[in-house]
Amino acid sequence: MESPVMKNHSIRLSICLLFLTLFSGIILATSGAESAAKTDSCVSRKCHSGMGKAKAVHNPVKAGMCTACHNAVADPKKKTKHPRNLTITLAQQGADLCYMCHDRNNKKKVVHGPIKGGNCTFCHNPHQSPNKGMLKEPSPKICFQCHPDSLVKHKVMHPPVLSMGCSTCHDAHQGDHPKMLMQEGNSLCFMCHSDKQEHLKKRKVAHLPVKQSCVMCHNPHGSGNSAMLSASVPALCANCHPNEVSLGQRAVTKHSPMTGKKQCLTCHDVHAADQPKLLVKQQRALCLGCHDAVRRTKTGAVKNMKAFLEKHKNGHGPVRENNCASCHNPHGSDYWRLLVKYYPPEFYTSYSDGKYALCFTCHDKAAFTKRITDEKTDFRDDKKNLHFVHVNKRSKGRTCRTCHEVHADNNRPHHVSDRVKFNDWEMPINFVPSKNGGSCLPGCHGAKEYRR
């Protein structure tokens, strides 16, 4: 017969074994549930083994929350590849699924085509990607699914296109500006080109395209021309300035800047300047920047004008006004010495009004057509018009520069020259002014005196 002590011990042992058995069952059940959960997870199953391992992973995938986007419905009657014959569907269709978490990107004036069509996955991989933003391809390659890659096949490329991507200038989803640009017009360019903006603020005159749109002259993606110009200079300039460019190319007398390397840019700043017509310097200083030495041309030598004007201070009206373009066309001319109108290049010539069209721009032609006058000219002997005598001839009429210096002199009345070049001879004029007239003893005739 079993003692009471042994009997109590057996009871306690049985209770202990039962407890251990139950506890072990709980542990095993818990462990089994965790194992089953891990086994049944979409991300860890062999059919989705690569999910979540890319550089950019969608947050629901990263958190193992597949059901944030997908519904799993069991259907015993339907056989599927998923465990327990689950049928996997999307929680919402198209972009509405994305808008469950993401803000809507279709409310602005301009909406990107894929967004407008509710097709976010046209550009994005919904699970993961090796690219930033979970793009299917890196930028700008992703853009070339629709846009031509010729945009990036230029000799000179815009840095944002070349390295930083299209989204530097364009919003990929929507925008309030044309082409989904980040800013409107030149404000977009000034996001990077702030130096140009400061330059414009400091200058008095701005080029019209700069005021309106940089893309009037520049291709924002790239170009075969320097500075991403949409055409080469001067062809680009000819779009707005056809007459000046055409003249420079076809003119009988060509100005060297128009045929040189920089062409229009020799004299003009393309963005802004302090001088009229966007000149890079004040007009006279600009001209003398090149005309500071003797220049050889097809029609003879052109004097060192800078040195000449430094020596001769009494300038002809246009020279005093620093307006070389009053007489010379800086783009080109069909006349001698780039003159804006006809003036005879010869020392002697017959008279006609047209031959002195340049001079008659400012001077009264009556001083050369009236034989008798007491008011049209100071160069007269009583009423005998001595300008008429010298100039108005059927042949061998003296041109203005026979007696007058057309640029400047050393304070001589009426810019009368000290001497004039006649072939290889520096012919003296020997003009002496008087109170009522004057006298001269040039190489072409004896001493003459006149009184008004």
C-alpha cells in the first residue's frame, strides 16, 4: 500500500509534468506560428525572393506590408499559384492606388501625360528600383521613352541635361508653367545664371530677347554652336536684324569686324550694356580700339585715327559728338570708306548734288549751287560764291577734302587743312584768315585774297 507521502509526491509530479507539457506546447505553437508567418510572407517566399533588396525600395515593401496596396482573397474553388489559393488584387485601380498615400499630382495647369492618364507605373516601379525615385530607368534615360534622345546629342550640352537630369528644369509630374518648367521664362534660367541677372540689373540697355525669353537665342538642351546658341553668329542675329547682317555680307566695302571671328560680338554685348545699341564701349572709344594703327585696305591706307585725334583737338561735328556712325556705316557700305551716303573718292570730279549726298545731310547744298549769294556761305568775295567756283565744275571740280579736314584740325577756322595729299605730294594750303575773309597760297594757284 502506497504511503501518503509517496501518494502526494506522485500527485505533485503528475501536475508538474502536465504543466511542462502544456508550456512546451505553447512554446512550440508560438514558434510554429512565427515560422509559418515567416514562411507565408510575400517578401520572404522564393517566388519574390529578390523583393526589397534594391537601392530604392517602396516603403510598404520595405515594411513587409504588401496588403497596403494588394488585397488577398481566398477562393477554395479557384486554384492559384499563391498559398491557400489566394487571389491577389490591387486595393485601387491606376493612380487612385498611389493617391491613397501620395498627394494628387494632377491639379495644376500642365500635367504630364502619364499622370494625366493615371499611369504612374509608366515611369515608376511600384516595388523597388536601382534608381532614385524608383524610376524604371535613370534620368534622363527614362525621359527618352517618349522624348527623342536627339535632345542630348549636341556638340555643346547644357549641364543640367548632361549630368543633373531633366528634373533640374522640369517638374516630372505637373506645373503651372509651359512644359512643366519649374519657373516661368527667364526666371528659370536665373536660378543658375544669377550672374547674368546681376549684369542686367546694372546696365542701362537690355537686349530685347533677354527681356522676353532666353530661348529666343539659346537652345536650353544643347546646340552645335558655342554658348548653346540656336544658330551661329551672324545667322542668329539675322533672325531679327536681317538688313544689318545682309549688308555686312554683300556690301562692296566690308567692315572687318563683320567678317572676322567674333563678327557682331566684336562691337555689341548680346545681353546688356550701358551704351545705345548694346555697344560694348562708348562709340568713339570703340572705333578707336581698332583704328589705333595705320590700316591697309583695297582702296588705300587708313590713317591711325586715334593718334590723329589725340593731336588734332578741334573735331568735326560728328567727331565732337563721338558719333562716327553719323558718316560711316559700321556694318558695311556700298560706298568708299564705309560712308553712309555717296561722297567722291577722287580729288577732282564733276559736280552733281548726288555726289555730295553725304555732306548735304548736314550742310546746305545752296552753298555749292548758287553762283551769287550773300548768305549761304562765308567763303565768298563780296557776293561771288567761291565754293561754287571751286566745286561746281563740269570737270576738275575740287572735292571738299581738297581744302577741309573732315575729322579734326588744330583749331583752324572751318576745318581748313594745313596741307592736303595730292598723289605723293603733301600740298600746302597756306590759308590765313582775316576779319572779313582770308587769303590762301596753295600749290594749285597763286596767292588769292577774298573779302566778304
